[in-house]
Amino acid sequence: MRRDFTQLTAFALLAVSMSVFAQKATIYSDQSITIYADNTVVSTKTGRPLVFFESKTWVEEDYFTQQEKYCEVDSIHKDKLNNFLKPSK
């Protein structure tokens, strides 16, 4: 009974260690970043995870504000677009 428990424990540890190793497979790597299969992105130079900071110029707009902007741009340039898309004679 003790031998079965030891074999089962050894097999479980082997399975866990293999799955951890499989998750660290490299998907992409270049001179500045490395991306692993477990979605970890690290700096190739330091090996530390990358930290992305919030941009100071980011402006969050709601859906309706964006629609107003794009519809306005579309209405301004629609004649140019229509002239461009007409077949030449």
C-alpha cells in the first residue's frame, strides 16, 4: 500500500512539473520582449515583467460622442469619397 502511494505521488509530481514546463513555452521573442504561452510578457534584457502606465493624453469618450465625430467627418468628406468611387469615363 505504501509503495502504491509513493508511486502515485511521484507520478502526480511529474505530471504537475511537466504541465508547468509546457506553459512556459515561448510564443515570440525579439531583442526587447519575450511572450510566453501562459500570456506572460517580460523584458528580454532584464527578465522582469513589463509594466504599462496609463497615458496622460488618453481621453475616454462615450459611444455617442464617437458617433458624432465620425458621422461629422463622414458628412464633410462624403462628396470627395463619392467622386473618387465613381467610374472614370
